[in-house]
Amino acid sequence: MMGQTPIVQKEDSASIKIFNKEETDYIKKWMENIIMDSEMTPETTAKFKIITAYFGLKMRQLGEDPKLTKIEISHEFNVLIKEQNNELKKVLPEKQFASFSDLFNKLSWSVNKRLNQL
């Protein structure tokens, strides 16, 4: 046993779900619809997927960090939304960006409300 680091497992109850199942399902469906839009080129679609996958992962990881308080999670979530929007504004056509921004404003409200109730 010498030299081995004990594995510490975090309890599932310590983890906070950033998006509930309904939100996750809605996001997936909405993203499929926006990708199918004829105004998006294959290059734009690829960039969109990369950006949203990266920021989606970062958002989900916030709830898994036991060092963060609810207030810090909420703040960091909002920072990630702004960063994601800044990146997407560079690649999405105006119509799709407006739609995406509107969706994430609603999701942000929902997530922040839920975090404040925990």
C-alpha cells in the first residue's frame, strides 16, 4: 500500500445537475433543428458543434466541482454563457445567433432559478 494514493469518490448527492433532463432533451432537439437550417454551411455547422460541445461540457462540469458554492456555480455558468455567445456570434448567421441567444437566455434563467432554490 505504500506509495499508493487512496481513491476518493465523491458522493452523487454532492453533484449538482446544471441542466435537468427536460432542458437537455430540449437543447438536443433545438440544436438538431438549427443544424438542419439551410443557411448554415458545413463549416459553420462544424464550428457550431465544436463551440457548443466545449461550452456544454464546461457548464456540466460546474455542477461536479465540489469546491464551488451555488453562487459561484451560477456566476461561472453566466460567464460561460457570455463566452459561448461571443464565440457563436463570430460564426453563426445573424438569424441563428439571435435564436440561439434567446434559447440560452431562457435556459440561463431556468438554471439560475433552480440553483437559487437548492
